[in-house]
Amino acid sequence: MKAVVLEKTCKADELKVSEVPIPEIKPDWILVKVLGFGINRAEIVLRDYEADEDYINLPVIPGIECVGEVVDPSDAPFEKGDKVVALMGGMGRTFDGSYCEYALLPKKNVFKIKEDVFDSLSLEEIIAIPETYFTAYGSIEGLQLKKDDSILIRGATSATGITAMQLAKAIGATVIATSRDESRFEMLKDNGADEVLVDDGKLEEKIPDGVDKVLELIGPKTLEDSMKCLREFGICCNTGILGGMEYVPEFDPIKTIPNNRYLTSFFSNYPTQEIMDRLFQFVIDNDISPKIGKIFTDLDEISQAHKLMESNEAQGKIIFRLI
Ligand SMILES: NC(=O)c1ccc[n+]([C@@H]2O[C@H](COP(=O)([O-])OP(=O)(O)OC[C@H]3O[C@@H](n4cnc5c(N)ncnc54)[C@H](OP(=O)(O)O)[C@@H]3O)[C@@H](O)[C@H]2O)c1
């Protein structure tokens, strides 16, 4: 089969497709034909520097998510031909991921897609959903977002940010969305933003009345400022690291978290069938259409896909549809 095999950290241009054997089935694992997969920042990080870490099992096929069709379920409760999503739990890091034609995946990370999902969403839309929607949905749940809440979404032009805006609007919240680039304001408004702001790292003064919730996708770089944007009893969820910082240096919780404000986070490593079902139902019930930035159809275009993500020009989810 065709697969992108990462042997060491490299530049986007150096990614290439190889011929490798189709993996052999084994107990507790499921062989899946990959119908498509989304591209994620995590895979840029893996290729750039994370591949040097001990826990990365090199050589590895990257790819932390996919939509597929079961070829051999082994001992798992699936039928041949079932359509499934798979994501995270070490996928594309400690075991081979989705940048390939057939993936062998642990059964705990594979979730059935109910047949009626295909009545409401196209295959491309379903491919755009697993990791990005799970992350945005999980963050919005963690924020306990309610109708009439105001929410500030930092890094809103990201695939995760656009998705979070769609979900927040479906709940009935008021959305303040940010970008570093004013030319993206129109796109943000078209996707649900009620108000738009340029993010220069200091939003506290631009939002004098504060907000009920903040979805922090820039991350530790702007977290302290985000905490200052919260009204009393407000919640900030740190989900992203777009600003390039993974940690808050010398984090002092007493000074960083103002009185009666709450800080939480979301990590997409623990999906379940129940949450995936709930998420697809929410998307369908609210007539949400995933915003796709670019569809590739040939694995050989993997370098272009990584370069597009690095350019920050995609304005939506970058996906590969392989059938
Ligand atoms: N916690 C989890 O489990 C989890 C799961 C999935 C994703 N994530 C994280 O969520 C974030 C979003 O991921 P994504 O795949 O949706 O991203 P994406 O679509 O690739 O994001 C692109 C956007 O990022 C913004 N951006 C890029 N570099 C930036 C910088 N230095 N400062 C501020 N903004 C910057 C740009 O916004 P402008 O140019 O418009 O400002 C650009 O439009 C990432 O940090 C990712 O690692 C976390």
C-alpha cells in the first residue's frame, strides 16, 4: 500500500510516499481501509520536532485521525464494511496512523458512524469532523457554554476556532472572534462571529465589560490576558498552542487566575463512542456544515497539505479524500 513514512524530523518538502506492506491483523486491533483523513497541527509538530521524543515509535506513519471502512474487525464488535472514525490515543505517534491506504488501529480508538449520518453529511464533511469537532465540542462542554453567554474565541480563524464558533452559535451564545489579520473578519462573520477583534496579545482593554467564557486557542502565550477578560465566575478553556508556547513559564496560579474566575483545559486523547454519537447528532440536529479549507485526493500531495497548514491560509479544515 501507499503510505507516508516519517523516519526523522524533517521539513514539509521532505515528506514522501513509500510502498509498504498492508499491516497484518492481530487481536484487539482492527484493519481499516482509509477513506480519508484530516490534517492537524499535531502532525506539523510531530514532523518538526516531536519525532525526536522517546515515545515516538520511528519510523511511523503520521496521522492522528481518519474515516475508514472496516476490512477485518478481528475480535472487535464491528462488521466488515462498517464505516468508522478513529482518532488519537497514540495514533500516528506510538503506532502507525492514517497517512496511508490501510491502517491497523486499536479497537478502543475506533468508533462506528451510524448509517443515518451519511444521509445528512457528505463523506468530505464527515472526514472533516473527528478530531476538530471533538476538540471544539469538548472545549465548549468544558466551558459549560449556555444560551446568552458571551464567548471570546482566540485563534478563531483556525479550523478548531471556526468549528467552535459554529457550535457556540448553535447553542445561542454571542461570539467575539479574533484574528491577527483584519482581512479575515468577513470570513469570521460569515461563520457566526457577532464581533471581531484584532488579536495583538492584549484584549483586556478592548473588552471592557468582559466575557463569560474564553476559548483559548493561542494558548499559554496569551492565557494571562485571557483570564483578565473574564467576568466574575467566568471560565477559560486552554485548548490550543497556536502561539507556539506549550507552557506558562513560572506559572503563579494565585496571580494568573483572578479571584472567582476558573481555568480548565481540553485534551482530545480520550474519545468514546458515546461522545462521538452525541457530537454527530449535535452537528446534524443543528444543520452544521463543516468548513473545509482544501480537499486533497492524492497522498503524493502531502507536502503541499503541510505547507498549506504552515501558511495559515487554509481558513478551514484541510482534508484528504482517498476514494
Ligand atoms: N487540546 C487538544 O487536544 C487539541 C486538539 C486539536 C487541536 N489542538 C490545537 O488547537 C489549535 C488549532 O488547531 P487547528 O488545526 O484548528 O489550527 P489551524 O487551522 O492550522 O490554525 C490556523 C490559524 O492559526 C492562527 N495562528 C497561526 N500561528 C499563530 C500565532 N503564532 N499566533 C496566533 N495565531 C496563530 C492563524 O490565525 P490568524 O493568522 O488569522 O491570526 C491561522 O488562521 C492548535 O494549537 C492545535 O494544536 C488541540
